[in-house]
Amino acid sequence: MLIGLWIRDVVLIEALDLSIGPGLTVLTGETGAGKSIILDALGLAVGARADAGLVRRGAAQAAASAVFAPAPNHPVWELLEEKGLSYARDEDLVLRRTLSADGRSRAFVNDQATGVGVLKEVGEALLEVHGQHETVGLLDARTHRPLLDDFGGLQTCVAAVAKAWEAWKAARAQVDELHRTAQTAAAETEELTLRLAEIERLDPREGEEADLAGERAILGASEKALAEIGAAREVFEGLSGRMATAVRSLDRARERALSAGATEDAAAVKRLAEASAALDRVLIEAQEAEAAIDAAAEAFAFEPDRLEKAEERLFDLRGLARKLGVSVEELPLLRLRFAERLRAVESSEEALKAADAELAAARSAYLTVAADLTAARRAAGEALAAAVTAELSPLKLEKARFQVGLEAVAEDRAGPAGLDRVTFQIATNPGAPFGDLGAIASGGELARFALALKAALAGRGSGPQPLMIFDEVDQGVGGAVADAVGLRLRRLARDAQVLVVTHSPQVAARGDAHWRIAKAGEGERVRTVVEPLSAADREEEIARMLAGAEITEAARAAARALMHA
């Protein structure tokens, strides 16, 4: 809903701040008073085409701001998100534009600088203009399909089609991916097989690089180590025999002493026993040391080409790792990955068959629900055509005919909204062919037809309605037709906000709010002013519209009758 309009230096308006309420707001005034300036200023704020002629004479620039309070579920919020503009759904939305006297303009959304094109997109999401010179909204065929779906209450069908479309799209993507895989499978299989054979030939083991590096270090030092071990071994050659002889000699000496009459307690005998025991212990330790030296020598006794083999193995492993772009430690894991990939490639044909079956099922499901939606749209189109036709005659469009055109689109142009191109079509005279809404030549007729269509659609939509502006929709009609226009505008205003510029007292009498547009001042100081009218002032203004320059009591009585009809 539009809640405020701020205008500065636009044509004859120097400064104007308007607060706008819900329902139907009517703008009246003498011809040339400047009613269209209000709409021009609003158009400036929402991105409509504008030229330097809008800038008030003597001013550097014109400026206009429109303040909206969209519902939390209004689609404009998603549009702002798409455009990267910040917003808060619980706050007002301000569209602003300035226009310099040299024709340059700047656009803002919530005080964020943006392009005029973006401002226009946001503005079109918030309001529709139906007037003498243009009709924005209904002439855009892109709006016809969602309008028909809303009228027919087809949201459930539309959601089912969108869901089926996403499933079909996902199935197509899967098949495309598998086909791309299949196209490269031969070359990939050859490469994988070759690389896997290279890895399997080497048969790398986890931790092998560290083991080989350690072994190479030991092997490199083994020759010198064996020489040192040999030198140590030489010390022990004959040592055990000599020590054994020494032990026996000490034992014989002890026995001779005992034979000569010495006792075991004799000091010499004790010393001989101690020496023999100590020497025996040394003999045992020496034998153990000799065995350890022999074991060490055996540990370093590698075959002659062992070092060469270890270095060659390490070289091969590292060379393959560099070739495959991995570390040596990753080769065993890479071997598993290559094997799994080969198995996947080999099974891709079966996967492709399964994906093709899923794609066929998804396509069939989409076409089924899309056909159901087409049938529902056809029925809704017939109902809408009947509803619009019923509105045409009271609006002096009895010769016109309306239909909803449903054109099937090719399957390759299918989308989440189905297989239908929906267009609202009009035939302005009996026997004339149906054409798009732009075929209506008269601006007044076009505005009244928009009113008829909007009246037929009123109350049937599922989402928030935009602000609707009707500029002199009653042009060239009066009496019963003008009354019919007023009634339909009031009906529209029950569920939407409507602004109408009118010369018809029958239309003005239906308003919830009434603004009188007038000129004030003289000469170059003439200004357009807007005066919100009280109930009594409204009666006087409507009486003026009925009677002309001289307002009679009869005109006032007629005005009261219209206001309370």
C-alpha cells in the first residue's frame, strides 16, 4: 500500500507532502489544475520515463519520494533480495528519484543508490497504471498466466507442476552427467588401467618409504661397521682357551697346597680359590661378549647387492609418486581409488540405463501434471472470459469480446509453470479478430477494459494486490456508465488500494478519500495545490462537478444522493 507521497519542484508543485490511506482515493479538479502532475510525480518516484520538462521553472532539480508499506508476503521483498538491496519487512519501503534540469536523474531504494531500471522493476511490482496514454501491468503478457492461475485458484496444480519440473530437471542433469562420463570412459579407462598396473607392479606398502630409508642408512654404514666388529672379534681369539688354562693351573695349585697339608682355611688356599672363581666368571662374560659380537657381525652381514636393491626400490617408488602427483605414502590409497574408479566406469552403463529410466518416469510425471494444469487453466479461462464479458456492457464496451488464449509451448521450452502460454485477448468489434490488449485504440476504452478485467479478478487472487491507478477511466462517458465505473472502482478498493483521477461526479462520490486539485497564485507564481476534503467539502465539490460554475441546492441534493447511494 502507498502511504505517502513527497513531491518537490515538479512542474507547478513547489512542495507537497501527501498521506494516503487504504480504499478508493479520488482526485478531482478543473481541467488544467494539475491532476496529472500528481501522477507524473508518482511515476517519477517509481522509475517511469521522465524528461527535464518535469522540473519546475527556476528550480535546479525535481524530486519525488513514494513511501510504501508492503505486506510481509509481498513479492517485492524477493525482488529486493535478487537486486542486492537491503530491507526490513517490518519497515516502510521508500522509492525516491531526483531529476536535474539538464535531464539527468538518480534513483534510490531505501536511500540506496540504484539504477532507474531497478527502480522501475520495483515500482512495477508495487503499482499498476491504467490511463488515457498508457496501461502498465495488464498489457504485459507475462502477468496473464499468474493472474489466470490466481483467478482459478490453481496454486496447488501450479505447485505440483513446479515440483515435477524440478524432478525432471534433476533427472536430466543426472543423465547428462552420466553421458559425459561415458564419452570420456574409454580414454579414462585406458589411463586408469595403465596407472593401476604401474602401482600394482611396485606393490607399495604402507610405511615402506621410511623403512627403506632406514635400511639404506644402515646398509651404507655396514662395511665400516663390519671392519670395526672384526677388530673387536680379534681381541677374543684364543682368549677363552688361555683363560681356561689359567683356571686349570690355579685349580692344580690349590690341590697341591691341600696335598701338602694345608687346610681350606689357609690364606693361600683361599686366595687361590678366589682367583680361580673370578677367572671363571671372566671366562663366562668373555664367552657371552664373543657371542654378542658374532651376532652383531651376522646382523651386518647383508648380501652384497642389498644396498643397491634398496636404493633402486626407493628410487622407483619416489619416481612413480612424482609422476602421479602424490607422496610415496599415498600410493597404496591411490591404488584403491584407481581400482574403485575403474569399477565405477565399468558399472556406468548400468547406471546410465537406470538414470534413463528415471528420466523417462520424471518426464511422464511432469507431462501428466502439466496436462492437468492446462485443462484447469482452460476451464478457468472460460470462467474468466464469462466474468469479464459480464462487466463489459455496463462500461459501454458491449461490442467488445474477451477471451483467454492458451497456446501450447514446445516440450523443449517447458518450465516450472507448465506448457502453456497464456494471453488475454480482445476483439473490439463484432467480426473483428482477437488480438492482444494493445489492439484497443482508445485510451479511455483501454482503461475501462482494464477496470472490467480487474473487477472480474477482484477477490480471487492469492497474494497482495498492487496499488491501482486509473487516470480518467470515465473519459467520454457519463450517467449510468460513469456510475458503473464508480461501483467497480469501489468494489476493487475493498481488497486493494485504488487511486482514480476523474471528472465524473458518479465516480467521485464512491471515494473513501477525496483530494481536490487546484491552482493558486497568479502569473509566474501559479502553483498546484492539493486539498484533502472533508465530507461537507466533498459534497460541495461533487455539486460543482454536477452543476458547473453556479452550484445550486438541487446540485447539492444530487451530490448528497450520489454520496449515499
